[in-house]
Amino acid sequence: MTTYRPYQEDGVRALYGLLREHRRVIGVAPTGAGKTVIAQLIAEHAAYRGVRLYFGVHRRNLVTQTYQRFTAVGLRTGVIMAGDKRLDPDAPIQVFSADTMVRRDVAAPTVLLLDEVHNLAKYQRLIDRWPNALVLGLTATPVGPLDRVFTALHVIALPSFLLANGYITDIEAWGLVRPDLSSVATRGDDFEQDGAERVVMEAVEDVVSAWIRRGQDKPTLAFAQSVKHSLALRDAFRREGIAAEHVDAETPEADRTRIFGGFVDGSVRVVLNYDIISEGADFPDCGCVVLARATKSVRVFLQQIGRGLRPASGKERCIVLDCAGNIERMWWPLDDVPWELGQSGVAVRKKMAKDAIKTCEECYRTWRAADGPKCPYCGWVKPAKEIRIKARGRETKRIERKVRTTNPIHVLELQKLVEAARRRGHKPTAALFPFRVRFNRFPTAEERKAAGL
């Protein structure tokens, strides 16, 4: 028997209340709130009342995950998915793949329950087919034109509540790699894919160095810009002797099972992926998330960080290595978003960007500006540079911000090049030219000093 959290039961009751008036309602539950558990509670209520409920998901692995959960609590459940043998047309609960259901001729449901409903295009034909069904959508990120279908929204829980009550873990964010994306165009609500890929591909080795420096050898999920980028990162991790694997939409099911099994038992330390682990995946032991995918998308941003928020025994917080400048571009991931029906991702981003993010120029820890000017890790405070100028015959002062002249990843790489030069019997300064080849510049005086040159 499942013990439901009070906010889950309260949230479901609130959704039922809205359904009486609106008939098409969205429930917002951030990562860690337990959307599948909430769906199970709704399915139990439907079975008790003898009504037919269809629960839609958009990925095959989520169909199996949900089916196993529902049947484990005694719910008679059928599966509607191409090639799946768990057919039970008379079962009151049906878990279906959206891609398969649109091609099947089945009886109309009383309740149409839709997971990750921000992917509205996958479900639109089904909603239109069954106009008399009550429609309940679940999502952590209700962005896009959802108001074309839904008329009410209820927030089941907020990140601040989940964090305060131990349902999710806190994060420790670092911004050690900050690629320059100023020249990359925007397409829709995100970066143009090819342009972003070109930029982040130049920082592959830096991402691995950042993980070695701050990842603490924790089980890690890393998110890449593309399949090509993910494979390049995997190979770079392996060159450093780190057990790393890659998955994408084309990875065979047997390989996925092996890789995720290795992640759970510790034989795989880092799993690289492109757009396959960001929704619905459950890895509570994940202690580090690497954001190597540059994004402006609200959905991508929150879903990826959310993979590391689930609590586990001995897990105090999740390390977030932001290697794409996402947190500075967006907002603090655990801040509460005032969701409204029909908001675009751009509107949400503008609303949340008012709370600035700081990144320490000494240790590269990232934190909310509202939490104070001092770095919570090393105590650094951004200095002001005093410049004396003359105005109307008298000397005055103008304060300008100090420009960062060191990059910790570049320092680490310079140290490696210096050590390599010494092993070959060369002078340490022989490291300067390969550094220039790699980073298209010579190291600054501060970087040379930090590297022992």
C-alpha cells in the first residue's frame, strides 16, 4: 500500500474541484513532487469509482515504469504501445504511448490523464477525439500555448516547500566553464542548435577538467548539446580513465539497461546523454549533474537539474557543474516560479531573471545575489577598482568593476602542459605554445603565476 504525502492528496482534491467547473485542468508538480505517484492516486480513485482512465506518456520506458507501479498496488492495467504484449482491453486503467494511441480504435475514456503535458502536440489529436472526457495534465514546466486547451492550473507543490520538508535535496552550483554564446542565434525559445554545438564542442576538455576538480567522483548525469557532443564528452572522460557511457534515443534497450544498471551499481561513473534523461528518469543516487548543454529553454533547464534533486541515503546535496552558463542566463533552479496558464518560456525567463546570479571569480561557486555579496564557499567579495579622473578642475573617483583575468580550468590545463614539458626534459615555458594552440591565446600573467610559471 502506498503512503501518499499530504500535499499530494490535497493537490489531487484541488484538481478534482477545478474539474467540476473547467473539465480541462493542469496540475503543476516540480521534479521530486512525485508526478507518477500522483497519477497512481488518481488512477486508484478512478478504479474505485468504476470509471475508465487512460494515462498517456510519451516514452516507452515510462510506459513500463508506470505499468509496474500501477500493477504493484493491485490496479488492473492494460498497455497500449506498439509491440507490447501486455494488452488488456477490458482493464479500467490503460497506460499508453501517445504515438501508438493515435492509431488505435478504442473506447472513449471518462478521464484522460496526460503526463508531461507541456508536450501538447503529442496529445492534441486524442483530446480532440474525445471531447467529452475529463482531461487532467501533469507537468513540472507548464510553458507554451496550453491555454488553447486547458482553462485552469493548480500548483501542487513549490520547490521551496519540497526542499524545506526534505522531499528534494539542495544544490551546490559551480560555473567553472562559461562558453561565449553571444554570437549564437536564437530559434524559438532556445539557441540555434548547430551554432551552440560549435561553441560547446570547443570546451569538451574543460568540462572533463571541471568534473575532475569539483565533481567529487560522484555518480554523474551529464547533458550534452547533441549526440556528437555527448560522444565527444564520453571519449574525453574515458581518456582520463573515468568510466563513462553514452545514451541517446537510438541506443538499444539492452544497452540502456546495461548502462543504467552500471550507473546504479557504481561500475559506470558518468552517463552522457542527449535529450533522453531529462524527463521522467529516476536516479536518486545521482550526486552530480553536468550542464554541458547551453539552453534558454525553461523545460530543458529545470528538467535536467531536476534529475539530481531526488534524495537518497547519505546524499546531502547535488553538485551542479554549470558548464554552459545556464544558471546565470536563467535563474536559481530551486526558486519558486509563479506559473500562469499560457506563459511562454521567454515570459517566464524575463520574470525570473530579476533575481541576479553571482559567480565567484576565485573559486567559481555560483549563488543567488539575494543571498549576499560574499561567496558562500571561499568568502570572496568582488572588489571595486578605483580610477582617478578630473572633472571641472578637481579630481574625482569613478569605480569600475575588476575584470576576471584567470580561468581555473585553463590554469589546470596549463599545469598539465607544464608537467608534460618537464617529463620530456623541456623548460616549463615550453607549455606556452601548446596552450596558445588550444585556447587561441597565451595564458595571462595571473594564470602563469597560478600554474607555477
